Amino acid sequence: MQAYIIDFVNLLLRWLHVIAAIAWIGESIYFVMLDNSLRSPKAAEDREKGVFGEMWSVHGGGFYHNQKYATAPAKLPNDLHWSFWKAYTTWLSGFALFVILYMVNPGFYLVNPNSPWQWAANLTGWQANILALAFLLGGWVVYNELCKRISPNMDRDGLLSVAVAVMMIVVAYLSTQMFTGRAAFLLTGAVMATAMSANVFFWIIPGQRRMVNAMKAGDAPNPLDGKRGKQRSVHNTYFTLPVVLLMVSNHYSFIYSHELAWVVMVLFIFAGALIRQFFVLMHAGKTRPAYPAFGVGLILLAFWVAAPSASSTSGDTDAQGPDQAQITGLIEQHCVQCHARNPEHAGFSAPPAGFAFDSWDEILGQKTQIQQVVASQYMPLGNMTNMSDEERDIIAAWEE
């Protein structure tokens, strides 16, 4: 019953997380589009009022006229629209999911027994949990310091972008060395998602509140507040597509189980940013097909890097390969405790990822995935069933 309750809470949290993320990302993308689509106001009275730009649009059977002020309007309405709870809800629900899915069983889901760093391979569960939290916090601190030190007045944002890109390469590499592959992809995405939410909480909203308070008091707002909010909002929009990809990656073991998983991760991160850049420029009236083309090229490169090698799908144990009885025996010994319609493992009320190996047809249907996660030593989790290298070779030589 406890496992069922955890699964049900997981379902509700995931639902909330997806809804909040859709609302936040949708609104963020809309405002970036709006900001880049503004044109100089045609009416002289609008220019005199301080209107910086305007956009006409049609949607849902009606017409909309959006205007952006460069200076304080004569009077701000009391029902001014703010955008922040969707960001906070997305992060809080995502963190709650991480606690339930990973931090409750860190020995299985966080500790990487195959880490090249002995200290990481020997972490206890609570140590892995602390390291994961420190990883998230450290990612935000480093990113924030880069922004403050490299481009505090928003005059060196190009250099800052390069620094943040290098930072993400380092984060991707470190995460795959310290944590299991699936957790590494999730944590790297969470580093970016944490920076996005923290940008809203620590910079964008406080800056906007100072601007509003100054305008209501009849004072001129600090222009740095507006510029800094724009800087952090721009970073958020380029983080968006990579974060979404990394959050869904845990369904695809061929990505996070590869020995060069950090390279695959980096390629996807930059591909997402390049594709996002195409749409940002398109809304500004500039069509640059080279950006999505290069992004697709990086995705194809990731496909090539992550593709299983011949050595991962064949072995030398037997010229004919293992028979059905050998494979079934290994699956029953090392897999069905969790991967069954009624798992014996106390932590599951249903087979993880929906993979049940109760019949030979079900086993055959997941042959490629089984070979990939066994060859990479990602499964069994934490090698809790003590699968030997010889047994892994048998799985690799499976041809039927």
C-alpha cells in the first residue's frame, strides 16, 4: 500500500509539474516573442506618452494591440499582471518529484558504482543526497556569480553567454562522473531550471517591484533593473528547450547509459539553444535557417555518438549465442524482482518505466534496451543482484 501511495503522489506531482511548466514556458516564450515583434508606434500621441513599441495580432476571433512603454506611464493600474507563481510552482513541484523518485532511494538512483572517481562510487545514500543538493545550489551560485562579475551592467552579455556555455559543459561532465546516468541528466537540467526560477525570484521580480514602487512614488526607475531583468529573462528562454529535453531523457536509456553521455548531453543542450535562437530572431523579423540546421546537425551528431557499437550487441561467449533458457534465467535472477507485473521489490507497485518481463515475448520486445543498460552497467540498479561480467557478456552475445 505504501508503494501505491508513493506512486499516486508521484502522479499528482508530475501532473502539477507539467501543468505549471507549460504555463510558465508558454508565457515566457510569448513575452519573448512579443518583445522581439514590437515595432515603432505609428500614432504621434503614443510616442508622446512614451510608448516604445507596439504589436498588433489576431487570435481567437479577436484583435489585440500590445504596447510597451520605455518610460513610466502616466498612471499604473492596480491590477497590474505579474508572472512568478508559475515559475515557483514548477520548481517546487519538480524538486518534490526529485525527492520522491531519487532521494528516497539514493543508493539505487544517485550513487554511481561505476564512477571513475572512487570517492563517488563509494558514497553512502545520505552522502549522495547531500552532494545532489550541493550540486544544485553550487550551479546557481556559479551561474549567478558569472552574471554579476562578467556583465554586471549588461554591457558584456556576449562574453557572459560564452562563460555560461562553458559552465554547462563542466556541469554535464561532472554530473555524469558523480551520479548515475539518469540522475546526471536530470540534475543537469535541474541546475538550469534552478537558475531559471532563481532568476525570477532574486532578480526579475524584485527589480520589477522596485521599478513599480519608484513609478508610483513619482521617481524615475533605475534603468539597470529593467536591463538586468531582460538579461536574466533572455537566459531563461535559451535554457528552456534544453531543460525540457533533459527532463524527458530518463525514458531513454541509450542516452544516459553511454560512456560519453556527457558529450551527448552537451550536444543536446547546444542544439536546443540554437533552435531557440532561430525563433527568437524570427520574431524580430530575421530569418536565419543556419541556426536550426546547425542544431539538427548537433542532434545527428548526438545520434552517432550514442549509437550502440558492434561490441555492445555481440560477444564471444558462444558462436551461436546464448539460448532462450540462458537469457530467461538471467532475467529471472537479476531483473524480475522489479520488472514484473507484480514486483517483489518493496519500492515498486508496478514495473519501473512499464517494462515487465513476465513472458518471453515481453523480454524479446525490450531486447535492445536490456542489452544497452546491462552493457553500460546501469542495470541492475546499484548492481544489487551482483550481476557478473560473464553474465553481462552473455546478455551482450544474445542474438535471437
